Amino acid sequence: MKPTPETITLHVPFRVTKRGGRKEVQLPEGAPVQRRTDNTMVKALARAFRWKKMLESGEYATIAELAEREGIAPSYMTRVLRLTLLAPDIVEAILDGKRGPEVTLARVLEPFPTDWAAQPDHFGQNG
């Protein structure tokens, strides 16, 4: 006679939240978390530093000129260019997928302190 497998019930507490238009599973405090790089944030950072280089090199004289070439609004370009003012440790955390859930693209496109020491508090990353 063939043994029948036992049924095991496993309860995993979690909640589903929206992040950047996608649903994300949030595990309870203390659960091991495998971070993923936010490709949208990485692309925004890459664009910001590329645009900064293009402006600093003199390839384009103004943000308006570069924005026209890229086919985007100058106001949006200005907000993305501000990403070059993020503290190096915050940029590194974004690139490594280790930034906290409060560091979203929408949040970093809003005005933030340019003083690197004030940025962790602003983004809720202190401690």
C-alpha cells in the first residue's frame, strides 16, 4: 500500500502594497529580505548623470536646448537633474537595491535638501 502524503499548512504573515505602480509583498519585521534594484530609479539616475555631463561639456548650452533634443519638458529634466545632488551613499543604496521603501522615484523627484547630511532624515533613512 502506497503511503499518502501529509498535508502541511504554513502561515506566512505578509501584506501587499503598491510601489511605483506595481504590487509588492511586504514581509513582517525581522524577516530576511532579498532586495531588488529598481530599474526605473537606476535609469533616472543614469539619465541625470548623462545629462549633467552633456551640459557641463558644453555639448548643450541650456537645459531647454537639451530637453528639446530629448523630447521632454525642461521642468521634468530639471527635476531629474536634481538626482545628481543626492548623497553618494543614497545613490549607492539605490544602485544596490538597498534603499528603503520610502525612497521612491516620485519622492526623489520632489525637492529635497542638497546638504548630504540632511538627506537621510529627509528620506527617512536615519538609523
